[in-house]
Amino acid sequence: MTNDHASELIRSSLLLALQLAGPLLLVCLLVGLSISLFQAATQLADQSLGFVPKLVVLAISSVALLPWMLQRLSEFSSALIESIPAMI
């Protein structure tokens, strides 16, 4: 395995990790922002008000995005396994 091949493998795996985590992080960011605006408007300072909805929305979005995430992971894994002979 050459340095170029190793760096390309690391780059593609980090890019895949960002692509898989990005939608979930974006959903949490939007929910957190909307809850913060609601808390600022109503002057509620309850900590569970911010945590529970984020947890519920994250679970729902994880279930909704799971098929897409598994497809991306299986494509990456199969490409990685197919490239093993070229690494030698």
C-alpha cells in the first residue's frame, strides 16, 4: 500500500463519516435552535425542554435515514473490499 492510496482511503472514509453524520447533526441543530427561540420567547428555562425533543427527533430521523446510511456504508465497504488486491 502506497502513501497515496492510504491517504485516499483516509480521505474517503472521513468524507463518508461526514456525509453520514451531517444530516443528523443538521436536524439536531435546527431543533435546538427552534427550542432556544421558543425558550427565549416564553422565558422558560427548563433543561429537559431542550433535551427531550432533540432526543426524540434524533431517534426519528435516525430511523428514517437508516436505509440510506446503510446503503452508503455497504457501497463503501464493498468498494474497499474490492480494492484489497490492488493494495498488495
